[in-house]
Amino acid sequence: MAKATGLSPAAVSYALRGMQVSDETIVRVRRAAAELGYEADPIARALASGRTGMIGLLCGSLADLWQQALAVGIGRALKDNDRYALILDASGDPTRERTLAQQLRDQRVDGLIVQPVDPAAEFWAEMCDTVPVVAIGDALGEARTAGEVVFDNRRGTTMALEHLRDNGHRRIAVLTPTMASTPDRPADVHVTAEAVRLGLDIELVTAPQSLAGATAAAHGVLGGDDPPGAVFCFADSIAYGVYAAADERGLRIPGDLSVMGYDDHPMSSLLTPGLTTVNWDIDGIVRAAVRLMIAAADGGTRRRRIVQAPELRERGSVGHAG
């Protein structure tokens, strides 16, 4: 390969790994490799570099459709950078999350991308000391991550609640995937504080992100003697359960019930009526998280925190309170 390209063996090695050489050199070497039918031995590469090429991707809950889309995007982006994603599902369970994170570290992944169930868990500090970690959504407490792509939840929750208030809603149910074992997540803290500031009466209810679980939780909220006129869901997947429960109860959206989501999954625009929600630019999140992870896995020490700004997507699911 070195003879065919006129480069040193070291330069060829770097080019094949996409490191420390120009884009022109990378293209030149990879073209030569394709012409010669060259395929790198992954085991030999791992032994020589001390890296496996594997990146752990630990999802909070793959029952959530937005997290599924995020995992697909990250997996593809890593593959484009000659890395491979090992995708695991914490299923919304903080104990399972800790176990899986430790297993990924013990399998010597080059880094870990996580959308945490319990961002305040103490074990994250130790994890970040032993493997590069990039967090998506929420920061990991005091742990020193390699990078963070965090949501501006204060702005996002304010945007959602103000939109409901401006449409005359005062009593609002807030459905969150947060469990009692993982309190004080930033979004839940902000929505409670903003409700007080805006003079709103909210009820915070835990709801699974699966359709069946979210539908059951919505029935519990809507089946009382004096149900709320609006429901704000911290995942569009949960909002789909509210749509299902409303339909089963003969409630019209938005005539009888207003509904808001929080992550703008592509299916949300296909509902009737379309779901008003908050967009976080999933493609931008994928690009930022993978860029931070690749830099850290390649030995970079610069720590960056990227804050994703929300954008309100108004559709037809929020009406004026009667």
C-alpha cells in the first residue's frame, strides 16, 4: 500500500483510520486500497492502536420513537467515520443503565454516548474517569464528561407552558417518563418552577414511553371527575398514547383536549390533527455528539458543552380553552 501511494507506512495507516492527514490523502489512500482489494484486519488494528473501533450507545429507552431515530442517526454517522455502534437499551431503568454502562466499559469500547435515565447518579463520575463519555439531553452531574449535547430545557418548558397559557389553559397535566427513583431531572424541575411563575395548576404524572403504557397513563389522567383541559408530554411517544386514550373516550383534539409533545418525531406531523411539539434538531444533535465522541476517542482532551435550543412547532393539537 505504501509503495502504491508513495507514502510512508505511517501515513497510510493514519489515512485508513481517517486521522492526522489531509482529506486529499485519505481519499487517495482509500482509492488505492479499493483498487488493490485491501481490507484492514480489525483485530490487528485493535492490537496496534489499542482501540476497538466500537462506540457504546446507551439509550434511556428505545420504547421512545425519538430515541430510536437518534440511535439510527448516530449509528450511521459513526459508520461513516469507520466506527461501529454497540447499541443497548436501559429501558428506563437506572439500575439497568448502570449495569449496561459498566459492561460496555469492560468490553473496552473506545467511548460511550449516553442519553441518561439518571443523570445525577454517582457512578457517572467514575465512568467518565475510565472511558470517554458524551452525554445527550442532560449533563451528568459533576462527572467530567468528554462532551455534552444538552437541551435548553428551561427554555423548552417555558415555551410549551406559555403556549398553553396563551391559549387560555390553566389546569395542565404533565406526563413525564421520569420515575420516582430518579427525581430532580432538569426538565421536571423547570416545568414545576415555570408553572408557579406563570400561575398554572399542573399535575406531574409518570408515563411510560411505550404506546400501551402511555395510553394507560393518559386514561388515568383523563378519567377523573375533573380532568385537565390540556396535557403536555415530555416525549411525543407519550403524546401518541394521549391521542389514543382521547379517541377511546370520545374526546376531540383540540376541541375537548389540547395536547403538546416535546421532541417533534416525524410521525407527529402525520397525526390528525398534527401534534404541536418542540423541535430539538435531531440531525444537529447527531452531528455534534458524533463529532465530540470521535475527537475524544482519538485522544482529544478538549471538553465541549453544546446547548441545543428548542423551536416550537405549532400544528393543530392546541386549541383555546373554553
